[in-house]
Amino acid sequence: MEQKGKIGGEDMRNVDVVNEDRISELPEDLLLHILSSLPTEDAIATSVLSKRWRSLWKLVPNLEFDSEYHRDFSENVCRSLNLHGALFLESLHLMIRYWREASESDIAMCIGIAFEHHLRKLVLDYDFRKQGLDIFPSSVLCTLNNRLEILELSGSMILDLPSPACFKSLRELYLYYIHFENDKSVRNLLCGCPSLEDLIMHRCGNVKTFTVAVPSLQRLTINDRYTGRDGRGYVINAPSLKYLNLEGICTREFFLIENAPELVEAKIGVYSETTNENILETLTSVRRLSLDLSPLMIKYPTGKNFYQLLYLEMCTNEPKERWNLLSLMLDSSPKLQILKLFDLYHYYLRKDSPSGWEWNKPKCVPECLLFHLETFMWTGYEWHREDEREVATYILKNARHLKKATLSTKPIRPTALKKLERRREMLNDLANVVRASHSCHLVCETDDTYYTNFDLFCQLRKHNTVKHL
């Protein structure tokens, strides 16, 4: 009666167990996709599995090498690239850390071999933690390359380009904390990219005038938090530019936008101690505009109108000057449909509006309020400030086609009962304002979730229910 060791009455010892390697039977394209998702070192290691896998890694289109895991970094990279058999090499990512030194000539040799494989994307990340910077081998950038489409450089390197670069097919260029030997090196890099469409720069400094003169450029992002000497700045000449993002600039710099007639969208976050004459004047063609800037340093373009502007977003800190700028923007944007005000990170620096303060309203109700404005949103609305209540009331009373108005206030602790009650009363008063649009839906968002969760956490912590964050 005992059936131990039997399957269907047959002895298990008589059952043939077949060990199948089903993964190896998958189509080559799928295997290459699997290998591409692995670190390159692991992909190369699969070559010892079987004959089927011996040469598969040589066809992987994306390679990534980290000097931390190579004793002879440049030698291993060059050997791997020489063995690579794909018709095109989609991407090569080299991470060079300070404890695995690689000479300029070694890096140039590795990249040169990759170019011979019709490389399309190169990412070079210098992570040297030592004093001073290494000069990037300029010969690499000045070598004819008709295939490279994306170039990303970051880390402790200096670009010294005595002659123009040669990237005829380059569409995207990313520069993260890169130093340039001089202003000429910047010009030589950019003039050698006749097909460039996207340029992103997180800049460290040491260039007096950073000139962006690229006829084909369509999208430009500059993030500059440098706080050094005076007299530095940017000159932008990009006749095809459609998207511009300036952010994090807080120095005594100048900005000159010489030529950008095709701009559609702009995001400007400029904090400068130098008056910028023409920033707004060059943005009159945009349809979407976000402004977070120092109003006193911006000269409003007299007699100019934003005829194409449909979407306006403005930061509301430093309110006295910004409300005047808001009035001017509303007055000169006759087709504006969406208005968003925000104050996400400056409100803790602000003081109550001075007594007797009065908003310098437009002399006549702006055309956009009479005929076009449909959406009004205010994130970080300070319900207890007289100036902010006055601005919100003005828009509600005059926007005849407004469909939805959303006011979102910053959180209040649940224990602050008097403040909670006062906020409720103030928002109720605003809700009772007679609106120009009878179809306007007013939403007041009071998200106190953060403080509720924080107080709950403190209670649990007190009772030892929570041990760690």
C-alpha cells in the first residue's frame, strides 16, 4: 500500500528528469534586451555560461564602465570596445573616480574606439575628489564625428578648446558643473554643434561671458547658483529657440537675449543685483510664462504687449513690487486664459503688509479678465494678509468668464484652534464675494495633513510605538 517514492504507481527512479535551459532558447533580440538591463560587468560575465552566451554581450548596444570595479580601467574598456561587434553602439557611460586614475590619453583612446563603432550617446562622469581639475582631452571633441547625437559631461574637468569641436549630428548637450578654460572654449564647443536642439547647463563659473549662439537650438536650460565676482553674464542668440528656462541665478550677473523671436514657453527664476533691461521685452511672443524674479531689477517693456500669452505663473513673495508687476502683466496680456500664483518656499521670510498699503490696481479692468480668463489658481495663499485678500477679491469680482478659482493655503497645526477658526471665517468671507462670473466654482484647499501626521507620529513616539524614523 505504500506509495512513497512513486508517481502514478511508477518508481521515481524510472522518471527521466530533463533540465532545460529555456532562457538560452529565447530569441536573440530578447536576450540582448535582458543583457542591456544588467551592469556591463555582469553582462560580460555571462560569456562563460555556454557557447550560446559566449559572444552575446558583444552585441549589447549600451555599455557602462565604472573605474571603481576595474584595476586597469582604460585597458579593460578598450579591450571590451575592440571586441564589441554591434553595427552601432547606442551609448557608452564612463564613470571615472579619483581612486582609479586614467590619463587623458587613455580616455581619449577609449572614446576614439567608441566613435569608430558609430557611438550615438556618450556620458562621461569625472568623480575626482582631489584638489584641482583635470583638463579634458580636447582632441576628442575636435575629432570629426558624424554619429554622436547625445553628449553628457559632468564632474571635475576643464574644457580647453583652442579650435572648434566637430559634432555634426549632436542634438542634445548636457554640461553639469563643467569648467571652461576661457570664453573662447565655450564658443568653440557650441559652434561645432550645427544640429544642436537641446542644451542644459548646470554651471560652476570661471567664464566671464557665456555666449549661446546656436541657430538650431530649440530648448535651453541654465541653472547657475554661482555667487562670485561681478561682471559675469549670459548672451543668448538663438533664433529657433522655443523653450527657455533660467533658474537659480542669484548673483550680480547680466542677461542679454539678443535674438529669440520663436519663443513659445519661458520659465524665469532670476535673483540678480544687476538690472536686467530686456528679459521681459524678449518674451513678448511666448504662450506660457513662469516668473520668479526680482521685480526691482526688471525693467518692464513700455508699450509692449504679450498678445500670445495664454498661461501666466508668478511667484508672490516680495508682494509690493510683484503686485505692481502682476497689474502690468494683466494689462498687457489680452488673451490670458490661465493665471497661477504660487509661494511655496518664500512665505516664511515675509512680513505682514504695511498698514495703509493699497494695491496699485490697473486703471481699467484688463481685457483678459473681461473676456478670456477661465482658470485662477493660488498655491500658498496667505488668507490673513490684506494685500493677498485684495488681489484675490479683485480677480473674483472682475473675471467675467472665470470657470474655476482654487485657493490653497499652507497648513496649520490642529492645536491652533483660534487660527483655524479665523482662517475658516476669512475664507468664508471670500467665498461670499459677489463674483463677475456666475458659473465660477470656488475651491478652498486647506491641506493640514502634514501637521496631523506629524502630531500623530510624536504621540506614537512618546508611547514607544515608533522606534525610528
